[in-house]
Amino acid sequence: MTSRVVALLLLGAALAGGCQSKPAEVKTAEAPPPSLASLREDAAALAGRGDFLAAEKKYREALKIAPDDVDLHFGLASVLSQLDRRDEAAEEFRWVVANGRPGRPEVDAARRWLAEAGVASPTSTASSEPADASAMGTVTGKLVWPDIPAGMSFGIKIIVARDGDMNIRKSASTKLNGTFSVSDLPEGSYKLTGFAGPTRIWSELPLTVTAGRQTTMDLSPANATVSATDFPPRIR
């Protein structure tokens, strides 16, 4: 083989090696961080199932986003008390009392826990004025159900209960294609249920009440537990 042929072969090999493509770099997309709402919901769900260690982790993650959230501090205090970590629970309950609005259920519950544990409650840094209408919220809405037979007027009972605390429970009566209003509700998360006689038409619809504001929750077949064609239910 001549030197010219050898040189051409070597040149071809070099060019072939240079044309080989490099392995593509695979970039792994980073998952977005969990939102405050999802952390709050996960923590409450874990606590409800009795997984207090996991709930504690979620509450602490949420508090990094919203360090002044009274509900989150109260939730953390509650799971710490379930884990028998008394000193840490007391610290969180004291924070709730010191920073929460007087009259809020979380503040009252925190005071009771501290009293039963023999821990002095701090002086609240929030206003000590008696609660007034501006510290409460209202839930209103209208009931819309099409094709109600003429002459039929079904009475509906609306119940608004604070999520996880049945001591705060208010009701109102209305009729289909009418309106309702439930007032004097402390700020927090609630569930709304509606009955026509003994029949549950709307079941535990979640809503949030904000102090000094009106929350609207309209009721219709779209968010009912029975379909439009199944109504009216058999009520005797």
C-alpha cells in the first residue's frame, strides 16, 4: 500500500470521527415548588389521617411562605400537641394568642390549651376591642333550579359549619329560586350543606369566609348531589 493511500485512509478516519455526534444532554425539568394552598390542604389532610409527623413537615414548609398565618401556626401547634412535644406546642399556641384577632376560634382554643397545660397566655398584640360586625363575614347566594313544577315550593335549609369545628354552625331557610344569607361568621374555612326536607341536595361545599366581606355561593344542579332530572326529590 502506497504512502498516498495510507494518508487518505487516515484522513478519512479522522473525518469520520469528527462527524460523530455527541450524546445529547438530557435536562430534567425541575418540578415547581408546592403552592401555599396545596401545602395547607396537604397538612390538614395528613393531620386528619393521624400522620402528625408528615403534617408537621407540611405546616413548617407552608410557614416559610406565610410566616404570619394564624391558621398555619394553630395547625402546627395542634399536631405538635398530638406528638406530645409540649414545649414546642406551647410556643406555637402562645404565638396564636399573641398575634391572632381576639374572638377567633383558634385564639380561644389556644388559650384553653395553654390554661389546661398550666402555661400562662401572653398578652395579645392584636386589638383588644370587642368583636364587631367588621370582624365577621357573611355567606350569601341564590338558589337556581330550572323547571320546578307550578305550585311546588320546596323549603331549603342551608347549614354553614366551620371546617373541623362543629361548634361554629349557622343556618338559614329559603326556597328554591330564592336567596339566602348567613351572617356573623368568624373568618375561616367552612362547608355549606343544603337540605330539602331530609334529602341532602348540596353536600359540604367548601368556602372561605373573610372578615368584613361577603362570600357568594350560588346553588344549582351544577354543584348539587342530585341531578336536575332527579329533582324534585320524594319528600313526604
